[in-house]
Amino acid sequence: MSNVYPMKPSWRASLKSALLQAGLVVSLPFCSSSVANAATLPNPLTLDYVLSLPLTEHPQLSSQQALLDKLQAQRASQDAADNFKLDLVGRLAWREYAEKDEDYHLAALHVQKSLYDFDRNQNLVDALGAKQQAQTILYADAEQRMKLEIMQSFFNVLLADFQYRIDNEAMAVAYVGLDKAKDRLELERISDVEYLQMESEYERIMVKRTRSEYNQLQTRLTLANLLDLPKARPDELSFPKLENYSQRETEDLKLEVLQQRVLDNNSRLTALKQRMQGAQLALQSQQAGNKPNLSLDAWAGKLSSYPEIREGNWQVGLTLDIPLYDGGLTAAKVSEAKAELEELKAQTRLLQQALRDEVAELYFQIKMLQAEKQQNLVFGDYADLYLDYSRALYENETATDIGDSMVRLSEANYNQVAWQFKQAMLWAKLDYLTGESRLTSSPSEAVSEDTQPAVSKPKQGNPS
């Protein structure tokens, strides 16, 4: 038996006829805007396409890129602290010298270069470099997390279409039943109480169907907004072929092995480790704050108003700066650097705990997939046979409709598709955690109603 249960064309036509007779076809209030807004997205829209869209201009990644640019600028600024500095110094002044007032002007080039500071500045440069590497990792991590969100959002659109089909069919069944009950009420075969009970149930189903209709629009708006294309609402979606996930085996999965792989390769954990290295280097730099600094100074030009008899025209020298007392500034900065390092260590341990729990949850959900698949297959068999049984009763005039069996068949389709999407998302999340992201689907073509469990785009009465 197939894993999916497509509705037979004859019964599909019967349901459409029932919907038209019941007057349940909605006036498509969203269709005209959809045609205009979907111009920048292909129709049908595929999973591979949305996962391949560049995200560099997305606000989330733009924010990450801004942080990366900021760290790069800070590192360049810190690195420049040890480079040669050249400036032009001018002075217009007077002074008293040997009990005489005299000019004391200056116009000269000044060159300065730090020669040795016990690696105080270089450690700060390397610390910022480590933070920059961590931010680069976090940028890539944010991109992968966004693709996971896009993948789930794409699935949500398809599931909303499937749910609408179920509720639409249930609506037709309820309407037919209510219409027959109205006739029986007129013939006084049922009481007013029984009729109002059926009408109340009909109204409940109608509200549920209306909610599903609007959920089709909402999921499409969410997907478009997530892609940062709010005016490009998707219309028809191709059903993805997910062999990359459906063909993977679960027998060899070991929880302890998966957890260790995540702790070794997870990008967020790797970024935290990079930040810890940077914090350690920053601590070493602050600890060298009370150590001497040796620098080179050179002057060339008019060093005073009397170069021939006093300062001359150039001067070169080594300057040794030995800190003696800074009021506790160095100790305070060392304490701050130590606190930051300890905070990062605590964050690392917390993240490791969270990752272990997350991997365990994914592991057990993946292990449950086979049991859930079997459950869906059995329900599908039941729905298929129940349709044949209801059809036989209908043809023998034992029963007056087969609508309930058609709804169950659609529910079986929905369960199977939801299971496929759940399987794909579980494996995709596990790949993301282990640093082995494979966010893609197999090549997919636009599906037809004869080969897939349900249409991939909204039909009648549907926000698209």
C-alpha cells in the first residue's frame, strides 16, 4: 500500500459538487493582491529555492554583520596602537631664561614607536581577533538557524493547505447533514432541540474551517516576512522530496555519541570557546598593566627658537615608562577581566547542559518516528477501507452519504505529510547541532493532484 492516500477523482468531484450546492465557496478576498505580490517569487515555489535565497541583507544577519564589522574595526584600532606615529608639532610660546624673556617656539616632526610593553597591546589585539573569529562563527550559525526557520515555515504553509482541505470537506459533510435535518424538521421527524444541536455543531465546524482558511494566508505572510520579502507572498508551493532525510537510518544512532559530537562541533559552543580564549588574552593584557613600556621618540625640525646654541634640529631617544602607582586602576581592570572570563566559563557549561538535553530530545523523537509511521500507515489503511465500505453502503442505498469517510482519508493524508515534515525537521535540527547542516531537499517538480496526497496551493475559498 502507498504511504499516501490520494482522494479518488470521482469522490473529489462529488465533494466539489456538494460544496457548490451548499454555497460554501468563499469569494477569494485575497486573490487579486496575491497575483500582484507574488511577482518576485517563482510559482510554484520550491523548498530548494527558498533555502538558496541570499540572506545577507536580512535584518538578523545584517545585525550580526554589524557586530563583526565593529570587532574588526576595534581590532584594527588596537593594532594601530603599536605602529609608528608621525605628527607635526607646533608651538608658539615665550619663556623666562637666565633672567631674560625670550621666544620659545617649536615646529617639528615627531615620530613615536612602542618597542616593548610585555605584550600588553598584542594580547589585546589577539583577544579582539578571537572575538572576531567567534562572531564569524555566530554569523554562520545565525544563517543556519534562519534556514531552519524558513524550512519549518515552508512546511507550515503546506500543512495549512492540508488542514484547510480537511476542514473544507468536514464543512461540506456538516452542511449536507444540516440540510437533510432541515427537511426532517419540516416533516416533524426531529425536534427543534435536535435540529438546533446540529446547527450549533455546523457553526462550530464553519468557524474551524474559517480559521483554517485564514491560517493559509497567515502562514504565507509569515514565510514571506521571514524571507524579508513581505510583498512577495507565495501562491503555489511544490511538495518537496525529502530523500535526504527519509533515507537515513536510526538503528546506529547512539545518544552518548551524538552528545559528544555536538559538544565537539556545535558552532555556538565553538564560538564561546573562542570568546574564552579572547577573554584569557585580555586578562593577560590587563595583568601587564603595571609593567614598564619602552618606546622610541624622534624629533626633526626647529626644536626651539635657538637651535644653534641649545636644542639643535633633531633629537632621538628611548623612553622608559615605569608605572609606580595608578590608584588601583590596574587591579580593577584585572578583576573585571577575570569576571568576564568566569562568566564565559559559566555560559559554556550552561550551553553544554542545554545541548545535551536538546540532543536527547531530538534523539528520542527520531527513535519514535518508526512507531508514529506505523500508526499513520494503519490509520491510512483504515481510512482507505472505510471509504470503500462507505461507498458500498452508499451504492446499495444503505447510507445516504460518504462524506465522513472522505474526511478521514484527508486526515490520513495530513498525518502522513506531517510525519514526513517532522522527520525532515528532526534530522535537520540534529545536523545543525552537530555542525553538519544539509539544509536542502531533493530536486522537486510541481506536483499534481494525482500523485500527491493533496494540492499544494489553495483552491476554492482559500487565501492565496
